[in-house]
Amino acid sequence: MSQTKNPRRVGDKEAMAFGKYFHTSPQKLNLVAQTIRGKNAARAITDLQFSKRRVAQDVKKLLESAVANAENNHGLDVDRLVVSIATVGKTMKMRRFRARARGRSASIEKKISNMTIVVKEQEA
């Protein structure tokens, strides 16, 4: 009478990590995601560590989580992992306002993003 096991969302030689609520716009986050797509996981972590963008440290944490999932949950070899998919999606917006002249206001939208990273074990 227990629930059946959910099917895997990724392939047999893949592992995934999903990060929610990055406080940056999807456009800025996608610029960081472009720098790591298709790269070796260790090289991508190094590139993110020395990136000047603020959100790169959060992406680095997410990539390290995907590598840990691959090693601990799926038994994949860490040295052969490659970032196969890095997708960015938009989520809610925080709406604020700024007081302007003559009793008017201007709206400010603070955008928030989600990100998915999939690492794949490359064939030797």
C-alpha cells in the first residue's frame, strides 16, 4: 500500500540539481550558464570561482550539488563528469515602487530566477 517509485527525470549516466529563487534576472543568470555549458565539471567550478559576476557563487554551489548527487546517489565517476544541460527559467517578480515628483510613482520589478544543471558521465 505504498506509493510507487517515481521515474527518473534524467538518464542512467546523468545527475541533476535544481536551484530556486536566485535573486537576479534570467538574462544575467543565463550569461553565467553559457560559460559552463559543455565544459568538464571541475573546469566549470574553477571558472565560476574566479568569475566577477555576483551570481556565479550561487551557480557554483548548485554545480557542486549536482556533482555530489552524481557521486553519492548514482555512483558516477566525478573525474568524467561534463555539464550537459544548464537551463534558466524565470519565476515570480517582487514589485516595489519608487516615489517620483509631483506625487507620482514609478514601478520597480525585482526579478527572480530558477536554474537546472544536469551533469553527464562522459564515455572514456
